[in-house]
Amino acid sequence: MIKLTTEINLQDFILFLPAVAVGNVAQLAIDLLITSQNMKKIGYAANSCFIPILGADPYVKDSSDLCTSADFYVQESKKLVALQIRSPAVKNLQGFFKDLGKFVADNKISKVVILTSAWAHTRSDIQIRTEPMRFLASPSCGEIFSGLDFLELETTKDEAGREGFEISGGGFALKLHEFLSNQGIPSVVILRFCSEGDNVPDAVAVLEYLNRWLAFGFDAKKVKFPDSWEFLFGNAAPVDIY
């Protein structure tokens, strides 16, 4: 179920959402998008496939608002809408995919951008020699990256020699992309190769990449991190251990 708590016309908006993947890069990038664009919460997605959570507002310290497993945020003037997913999937995702597809179609959203990441150690030789960003776009998107130096995700071959796409460690990104594409919904996957660790620089790089494409006004030199990132790696080590 998807429920908007604010009445809003989302026609021709671009929907961004993360796949829970390596280093949580996509979720961190959505956090940065919401914060940098001053996006406002407008609803949520409730589905039993995600572990339910309830917590304080991740973006405003003194706010009385709550966050859930999957919340929608919007920036109206730039026609951006984001779905932040904060917990991993534990059940079949088909119900969520269908809800999302219906939401996109009913609201006449122009395209869906799925952010994800993949294990850096799975890269091919050509991927190691080039920038660690890739895209994958459905046929209905046309030449949306024409004029940009973006690299399309390379195909791989399975043991039977069949050619296709693989995103190792990328969560549900590829399956959702295939589902939306089969429904005739324009879909784009933006992927960054990375390793587990401090993945904040990876998230910033993803936003810079998106800004090169969509020019929504992201400046990495002036980036503001969400309040909830203050203890992203826990409290500082106690001085007594030294």
C-alpha cells in the first residue's frame, strides 16, 4: 500500500529510490538528495516485504515527525520525488513492485531512477580502468544520456554462455528495473562500484553524477549532511582504552 498524506500533482516528476545494496550507498545518496533539495515528506509505502521500523525524523533534530521503513519526499519546483527505503526486504517483492508500478502510472510520473551499488571486486578489466559509475536504461527512455560521457553497464555471460546484465550485491535494483521496463514505465538504474566501509564519498559521487545529468543544483563543496549522520559510525571511542 502507498499512501500520500499530502495532496499533490506528481505528473512529469522523476521518482528516485534506493535498492538496499553494498555499503548502503543508494540510501545514503537519497538522504543527501532529500537534505540538499529541502524535500518535504508527503507519504509512505507500507508493505510486509520490508522489516517495519519507526523512528525520529532523520533530517530535523527538533522535529516531532516520525519516519517509517519507506517514506516519500518531494521537491515541487524541480519536480523531484524520492522514496527512501530504510530497511531490507525479507519477503517476495512482487507486491511492492506492483504497488510502485501502479503508483507511477496513476500519478503519471515521467521516469523512475533506481540507485544502487555493486561489489568493486567483481569488476571486469575495462570496469577497473574506467570510472566506477554505470547506468542501465529501459528502451522507453530513448537517448537520455546523449551528449554525456556516461558509461552503460556492460553485459556478462553465464555458465551456459547466455548474455545478460548482473549487478553483484545490488539488491533488487535489476529485478525492479526489469519489472518496470516490462510494464512500459521508463526506468534507469544508476550504479556505483564500491566496497564496504565509509561510503559517504560514494554517495556524494552518486549525487554529483545525477546532477551532471539532471542539473538540479547539487554542489558537493557545499553539501550538508543529514542530522542523523552525526553518529553514522557510532559514538567516539572512550579515551580510557588508550
